[in-house]
Amino acid sequence: MVSIRVSCMTAGGVLAFAAALAGCAALAPATAPLGTPIGEVRRGSFGPTGEYPLPGGGTRLEFRQGSFGKQTWMMDFDAKGNLVAKEQVLTEANFALVKPGMPGNEVLMRLGHPANVFSVPRQHIQVWNYRYFGGDCVWFQVSVSDTGPVTEASIGTDPACDGPSDARD
């Protein structure tokens, strides 16, 4: 009799766990249905990594995900707080929209926070690096001046792919 009771409790626990996972999955950026309220998305298991105001009173939430930050989902909410659009933004098509003169804060709103940032003091710039699923050992690099605008943007070699060096080369 005890084994039946334990089995039932285990089955109930499994069902509760599965229901909890299903609830979390519904709030993952890729799977949240249009119309989902912003509060529900904010409370999900994947909290936003950025937030940006949109024209007309809407809000864009950023969700950096994936290995090495290779995915960033942007979720747009209307002024009423309902999800109206979502997109994985780290793509070459979106990178092509980043041009010299664009304000750095606009780059953040379009692409989210970079995977890596470093300063080049002599040139008075920061270099923002975005990893993405687009090829082996590449990342998108954006140079942003200390005064704010983009000075350069291009695809570059990701140093995480550097292998061991061989003195004989």
C-alpha cells in the first residue's frame, strides 16, 4: 500500500513539475504568444536584460540568451502593455542597419547589450562586440565614440576562436 501511495505522490509531483515548466516555457521570449501582458513576461523565468521606450508609449524588452550571448530577443509592447512583436535581432540583416553616425543608444535598442566591450582610449572609442549564429569564429563589431555616435561597424574575427599558438608557425 505504501508503494502505491509513493507512486501517486511521485506522479503528482511530476505533473506539477511539468505544469510549472510549461508555464515558464510560455514566458520564454521565443514562445510567448502575441498579446501576452508585459507584466507576465517580466515575471517569467528569463528576466529582461534591457528595457527601452518606444514611440507612442510602448516598451521594448531585451532578452540576451544562448551560449556566449549569441541570441538577443527583442519584445515590443504597445502602450497598453501587450506584446505586439518579437524578434531575434542578432542577424546580419539587422547588423547592416547599423551605420556610422547612428547614436550608440539606438544600437542598444536595435541589438541589445553586446557580449563584449573594450575601450580604445587613444581613439576615444569603445568597441562593442556581438556574437551571433552566422558563421564560425565571427562577431559583429561596432565602434562607438566617447561622444556617442557609431564611427564604424563591421564583421570581425572572434578571438574566442583563437586556438593554441604554435611557435613553429
